[in-house]
Amino acid sequence: MAEATIRSAAASRPGPLLRDLLGLGLIALGGLAGYLLFPDNLAFLTRLISVALLVLSLDLIVGYCGIASLGQAALYGAGAYTAGIACLNGVTEPFLLVLIGAAAGAMTGLLMGAVMLRAHGLPQLVLSIALVQLLHEAANKASWLTGGSDGLSGMVPAPLFGVFEFDLWGRSAYLFGLGLLLVVFAVLRLVVRSPFGMLCRGLKEDPLRISALGIYAFPVLLKMFVISGAVAGTGGALAAIATQVVGLDSVSFELSANALVMLVLGGIGHLYGALVGTVIFMALEHVVAAANPFHWMTLVGAVLIAIVLFAPRGLSGSLDQLAGLLTRQGGRAGR
Amino acid sequence: MTPVFEVSRLSKEFGGLKVSRDISLAMAEGERLALIGPNGAGKTTFVNLVTGRIRPNSGHVRLDGEDITALGPEQRVRRGLVRTFQVTRLFPDMTPEEHVIMTVLQRHGKAARILARFHGDSEAADEAADVLATLGLTEVARRKVGAIAYGQQRLLEIAIALAQRPKVLLLDEPAAGVPSADTPRIEEALARLPASLAVLMIEHDMDLVFRFARRVVVLAAGELIFEGPPADVARDPQVREAYLGSYAHAGSHA
């Protein structure tokens, strides 16, 4: 640690990997702390993890590709419904259900990307809204498959590893979710530091420069939509397994918008912000909504305004700045 | 010998306004050609036509004998027609090394790999280090581009272009915005460009043009009005009129 601060001009680069391991350790610790400190709120915490996966998936699109979306829940909902339907039809193995949800999310991501990438800027944003509304309506109308406005219920996933039941306390579900989150997060850190991840960052900042390197933007961005869909679908499948219900809210505009708010709250473009934002938003919602169910959004709104005004890079961005000030690193390489 | 790069009778109009008229020029391998012209002469349009950003109304662009008029910008780049930008287009949060590695990876067809570490490709890293060394950028290779001098950013633009291994290089005002104390380093870099590379420089700075190019073409009002050695440019009455006219309107420096 100490020698890293002594200028790292031409040294080797153990930095990013070490930081990612540290980050994963912190997430695991935080997750276990939640398990031990709030044993009565595990259902809520599991839902938090599934939404965190949704917000992470949104960060891939918004933070790494510079594409604003207000329809991300389409991918989450696709995962939730597909896993739910599979479970009701006899596929009960939880890992398999997650894979099914991820695949459904990825497929939906492919379609969504193919449509959204035809446009830029505001029309693109409008397309994202239209797509999630369309899917919402489809889920509502196809009640023979999705349960319509009642949603799906009665899924009974098989015990985890054949041993740990998904019981009323939600311990298995929570630890399952935490494990999923850690694996997804680790994979995504690798993805964003791959050549592909760097390319996406480049496309976000200056598509013309990337084009001048002879690189087509469309397939790269579409690939990110597929990855994002898989992550969101994983979150949806987790929600389906843990809560054993899937409702229309999982494929709603409102959830999409909330996910964007959480992401901006935490800070875009480095994945950690997605987690920070989700935890703060949902904890706030949980606590304030219990105290005053009618005005909790007012408080969230006030907090958001304060953050946009005083910490435009999001909460984690400000923490980053603070850490930078404290350690005074010389030349920091890519995140 | 067929020219490595050829533009024939290229024309473009926007809503009836002819911004490029019948432009023709050819370049041999290793040639150093400069394209100059007063403001509003249509230089930017010409660059956009050649790089494929806009389509001409008529005329052809050929690279190495192949007609590339119908190809998009990315395909032209992949075939070896590479450009630099008048205003640097770099990523302030990335390092020069990362810029060049990305370029090399693209040439190797590995730029969009997911199951690899960006910094883990030692072949690309070595090549990037070589290119950066050629341009004297080793010292700043791992600083963020936003934190290095503008002259060094200009050199990085050239480094990126070279890492693409072009056949034809379009330098769009390579010294624009560089403090005069740093221009010798840019000139030095330009003088050391690979001998076989055909270089078309679009430039305002006549001193730079005189030292760099063996041949000059002058663009005025969308037309080529002069072609010949640099020494003859200033004597040509048509060129003088085009420049003086524009300077009289702009009222700027001589």
C-alpha cells in the first residue's frame, strides 16, 4: 500500500486488481454484516440485492456506454417472469433458474439494444420508455402465461444445493443473492477492464475518435446490451426465487426510473456507485416509508437535489475525490 | 505506377451551394503533399469527403487502386486511409499508452475482446511502447492525457495514426494550437514519418508547409487553383488573390 503512493510512473500495475479484490471483500463484509445485524429484514435485503443487480446492469449502459435508458426494468422483468414461469413448470433448481433468467434478460437486451441503438439522444430515451411500457402491457395482457395483474405466485424453488430450503426467514435466499452479487460484480469488473470495456468507455466519450480507428460502434454497444440484459435478468430471477412472486411492477417504468435515480445517486461509471446508490435509496425508502408512507418520496427528492447540486459525480464519486485528496496519488491509471 | 491515393472529379453541393468542385489529385507512395487554402475554401468538406463522413454528388476516391467511394469511414480506415484531427480527439481519462494499445488491439482484431485483460496483451503493449518511444512520449505514457501538454497530445494523435499502420495519412493541421516553442518537436516527428507512407497535410502555417511538402495544392472556393512546388505558390497570382481577398474580408493577420 505504502509504496503505491511513492509515484507509480513506470512501475508494474498490481493496482486495479488489488482494488477490485478489496472492493469485493468490502461487499462481502457489508453483506454479512447485513445478515447478522438485520436478521428480521432479510427479505428486504434480498430484494435490495436483486435491485442492485438491476442498477449494476443499468450502469453498464449509462455509465460505460453513455446511453440513457428509462426502460431497464424490461430486462429485469424478462428475467423475473421467465424464471417464474420456468419454476411453475417444473424447473426448480435455483442455479438453473438464474441461468434461465439471465438468458431471457440477455435475449431481451439484444432486442432492446437493436431497437434503441437506431436512435440517439432523446429519441433513444423515448424508445427505452416505449419498450418497457410495451413489455409491461404484454405481461398484463398475456394473463394465461403471466398471471396478468395478479402476477405469478406459488413458485417453489428446490433447496439450494439440495440442502438449504428457501424458508420463511429468507436466510438461504439472502446468502444465495449475496453470492450471486459477488460473482456478478467480480465478472463485471473484469468485463469493464477488458479491451471491450475500454472501447465502450471510448465510445461514450467520443464515437468519432473510435470510428476513426476503424471500429464500428453498433456491435460493441449491442454486446453491452446483451451483457446488461443478462445481469438484469439475473436480478429478476433472484427476485422471483426469493419472493416467490412476480408482479407487473418488475417490468414497470417506475422501477426503471427508480433504478436510474439510484445510479445517479451513487455515481455512474464505476459499478461501485450502483451499489452505494441502491443501498442508500432503498434503505431510505424502507425507513422513511415506515415512518411516513406518504411523504418518503419528498425526502428522497430533497436528498437527490442536494446530491446533484453538491456532489454531481454521485456519492461514491465524492468519496473517491475525498480519498484522492487524502492519499494524493500521482498518476492513477484507468479504473 | 498506380497512385496509392487518388481523388478524381470529386464534387459536393449543399442545397445548391457547390462546396467542392471537380477536385482531382493523386499521390504516389511516400509522397509529401500539402493542401492549403483560405478559410471557407472547403478544406473540411474535402476531408469529410475523403474520409467517408459525407458522400460526394459525383466523383471517386481510390485507395491503392480500389474504388472506396461507396465505403463508410470505418472501412476506409481498415483499408489504410487514416486521419488525425485538427482539434485533438483524445480521451482525457485514459493514458497515451492506453490510446495506442487500443489502436494496436484493433489492428490485431482484438479490440472488442471481453475475455482478456486490456493491459494483459504484452504484444500490443510492446508495440505501443515502441510507437510512443518513436514520438518521444515514453515519459508521459502512463499519465492521463488530460494532464499532459497540448504539444504532447498532438504527438499522441500522430502516434495513434502511426499505430494504425496507414498507407495514406491525412494530417489535419497537425500543429494547430501548439505553442510555438513546441512546434519544432511536431516538425521533427513529421520529418520522421515512415518514408513509404503517403502523407497529405492540410495546413495553415506556410512555414510548416514549406519545410514539409515537396508539392502543394491550393483550394479556394471549393476548387483546386494551383498545383506545384511550394516555392511557386506565393508567386501565383490566382493564389495571391484568393488569400488576399479572404484576408481583406476577415481583416486578420498576414
